[in-house]
Amino acid sequence: MSRRSIPDSDVQTQDLALQPRYDNYEHRKIVGYQATRNLVVTLHDLEDVEPVLYDMLAAGANRVDRVQFHSSVARDKRAEARVLAVQAARDKATAMAEALGQALGEPLRVDEVAVDTWRPPVMNNFALTNDSTPQISDTVATGRIRVQANVNVTFALVRQ
């Protein structure tokens, strides 16, 4: 991986396997072995994604299972989303309390609601042709990463 100056610390072997291949399952005669090695490569510049994938395929990789995009500021953005969610809960509760002729009191309970596990955008658009020439079917479309926070807030109601 040093060809593109990717630090060794950003390349990790995730799985390494060697499995026998049989001519059929009745006779169980071994005709060969299948070796697999899965790598996780961390890139810090979006401009490197396509060239690195192309180079990996050209070097003999015959599968690219997924490309995932993460943000280095996701934690900060989730904290911002949490604050906005609490403000939205207060605004909604205020409107509901007013509709009941009440005023909003102190918050009695605040819970963050677990959101479905965030799944990064996945890209599976790489393949090998019969002549083993790597081809990239589409360019990388990075789009946006969605960060959200959900909260439940229970407020006391106060008579006006």
C-alpha cells in the first residue's frame, strides 16, 4: 500500500482465511484451496478513494465488498444535533402546553432515544471483466452523511 503513501497504521488485515475446494461434495476430493485476505484501508482524502480502489483491483484484488464514508466531525455534529433535538422538544412541549392552557415547567426527565444504528453510505460498484481488467462503473458519489439525535423530554405542566 505504500505506493500511494498510505501509512501502515491505516492498513489493517481484518480477515485471513484458507479453505479447501472440493471437486464435489460426495467424494470430497480436494482440488485446490481458496485464500482470502480482507483489508481495511483508511483514507483521509476523498480524492484518493477511486485511485486506490483502481490500484487495488489492478494489483489483483478480485473483490471490493464495500466502501464506507465516515466523518471526522461526526461526534461534534451529533452533539449539536442533541442540543437542537432538546430545543425542538421544548418548543413542541411549549406549544402543546399552551394549547392546554398550561405553562411549561421544569424538565422532569430527559432521555436520548437510540436511533437505528447509523450505517455509512456503502458503494459496491467495482467489478472485474473476463479479461481481468479492473473497471470502475461509476465515479464515487460522496453525498452527505446524515447525523441525527432523538430525545424524549418530560416536562412538568404549570397552571397559568
